[in-house]
Amino acid sequence: MSGKKKNTDKDELALKDFMPDVSNGYIATAGSKLSNIDKIPKKLEVVKALMEVKDPEIPVNIYDLGLIYNIDINYEGDVDITMSLTAPGCPVAGEMPNQVAQKVASLEKVGIVNVTLVWDPPWTPDRMSEDAKLALDYSF
């Protein structure tokens, strides 16, 4: 025997080993259950946190870009966010939902945050706020 270690399937990694688990769809989760649910976040607090997250390719926050489709806050302080990206091939598709979940979970009164990435309805520039359209010199 030559002393060389023989490669087995367990020794080799494939691209799929580094990809996120999408068996339940594109969902990013952050935070933990709250022990004191007397105070839950207001939607405006969540929106302000979302406005701190910027698309790295566009100098506008994801809320004003119209990437946030829905925000639900339950009575336990858990937050469910539905969002999209400007294009399915967006290079931050694997990172952005987790970044959003982490930002919202950092709020004091927030429990578990689930961010679901959807492609339907598809994002269009018409979803942008007036401020975003002005910042990007978008023709109306």
C-alpha cells in the first residue's frame, strides 16, 4: 500500500454543498422567541430598519426600491417579510434575505424574523417610491 489516502465521496465537496437549503423555498430566518411580549415592534420601526439596507448595486434602500412586498407582525413580536429583488439573477440573491432578517431581528422588540424571497409578482421600477425615482433619475 502506498500510504496515499483514497478519495471517497465524503472527502470531496461539490457546489451543492455550499448552496443554501432551499427545500422550503427561499426563506431566511433570524432572531429568537421573545420572553416578554408586552411590547411588540411597530411597523414603522421595521420599515426604518429596512430603509437601512441598501442594494449594493443601486444607491437606494430596499424599501424605497419597492423590494418589500409585505410586512406582518404577530402578537408575539415575530415578523414575516415578503420581498423580491430587482432581477432573479441578482448577485446578492443568496445574501439579501439573510441581511434583511438580521437587520430587523436586531430591533429590541422583535422575536423571530422570516424573510421570504418571491419572484411573483416580478419587481418593476414602478414599485419604487417617488424619492427613489428622483434619486435614480427614473423617467415617469
